[in-house]
Amino acid sequence: KHRNLSGSGICVVTVDPATGAVTSANMFQSTGSPLLDKLTTQTFKSWRFKPGTLSQVRIPITYESDE
């Protein structure tokens, strides 16, 4: 946030339906910033979903600077 980075993208998250654990997170559409892309995938890899609900989801993401 203090670097005034901004951008929008889409992250595809793959989920193990048996456990709800995220098995992979990859940028389908880059935010335009390698740093934001890396932070996005790292964050989504720590997410957990309700077991048995889904196996893959596309998550739109937007970062906005305060300026």
C-alpha cells in the first residue's frame, strides 16, 4: 500500500474437495505488477473452503492506491 501499487486481475484457485485446502493459486489475468501477483497467490494459498463445495474458483482482485 505504501508503494502506491494498484491493478486488477483474476486468480484461479484449485481446491482439494475432500479437505477444502487450496492446492494451487495462479494468476489467470495479471494485475500488471509482479509483486501484487505474488502477494495475491501467496494469500489465496492460505485460504480454506468448506469441504465438498468446489474444486476450482476464479477470484477477481483489485488493488487501489489511496492517491
